[in-house]
Amino acid sequence: MPKRFPFVSVSSYGAGWPANRRIAIVASVVAVLLALAGIVALLTGGGNGHQTPDASAPAPAGSPSSSEAAPKPSSGSGSVPKPPQIAEPVAYAKAAAQMLWSYDTRDTSRDQQLAGMRAWMSKETKYADWASVSGQVPDPLLWSRMADQNQHATATVTEGHYPGAFKQALAEDPSAITKAYVYVVTVNGKQQIAWKKSGGGAEERAVTLAVQCRPSHDCRLAAIAPSVTQ
């Protein structure tokens, strides 16, 4: 059976990283992006629990480093959709999750996948954590093997909501959001994966995204945030 693409699986994201690296990422994403000190402990706790990965979806042979260079501008974006003109955080997060869970190695190279994803990111480097997003894409060797099997995936989104921890922190300090206008949204859905010889399967997906939506501007993706399910 060909290797499947474990794309943006919250249950396995960061599972192989050292504990100190996971804690550092949680602290930086939450504290810097949200500027809500009260939510850090809650998100840190939520990000340490990991479900058992699906045995049929092996982890990638390697993953990009946090300092991976931006994709080549001339590479195009293949089948990756362009970011929509949406100014509402939950609606944008749902569209972003669907984009992240979808890919097509038949007509999209790894560089094109990264370039397409990069277009969804906030241009404010102070708040955009590109490493958390690009880190979801398998290494070049695994992508090549997936392409050999014509592996592709589509996704459907069932719902999106603000986690309880985020809503509570925002209620306690409403002005905090005006520092960066970054909202935390949890999205649930399903990913349908297919490959050669009618192979395929479906998996439930969930991801928590940090989305920046400044007034009078379209939203942009800031980061894949720590897992929050409240």
C-alpha cells in the first residue's frame, strides 16, 4: 500500500518534537500572536495531548526545518486555491483548513504547494509563523513517492468555532485583540484521500488556526496554533 500523506493532523502535529521545543512554540505563538497572557497555560496544556497516530498513515520520512526558505515565486501554486476575500475570522479559518487538507501531487509540485500555502499567510512577519504551516508539507522524497502514486486529497469542513479558552480570555480583556487582531479558530472536517488503482480512504480532521483579521482588511492565516478543543 502506498504511503499516505499525513497532512495537518492535529493529533500527530509536533508529536515527535522534544518537549522543550513544543513548549517554546506554544509560548511564542500564543503570547506573541494573541498577547493574551492568561491563555498561555490553557493552550500549553491542550497542545501536549496527542492521540495515537493512524497506523495506516505513517509519518513523513522527514520534515522541513523551521527555517525553510520561502517557495520560489515563479513556481506557481498548482492546484492550491488562492486565498478568498473574507473578513470574518471563522469563515476564513474554515476556508484555510479546507485548503490545508487538500492537495494533488498529480499536477502540483512540492514547491508549488508551498507557494500556494504561502499566499494565504499574513504579510506581518511579526505575527506570521510560516514554520508552523510549511512544516505540514512532507519532505521532497516523500512528496515524490506520493506523486508516483498519483496521491491526492479533497476536504470538507463541517464546522468552525472560537475555542472556549480564547473566548474567555477575550472576554476578560477585550482590548487585547486590537494589538494584532489575531483570532483563534478550531475547525473540524473530513479529508478524502485517493491514489492509484482505486485506493483511498477518509479521515476525520481537526485543526486550530490563528487568523489575522484587521478592520477593513481581508483575513490572513497567521499560524497553526496549539490544539484547543473546548
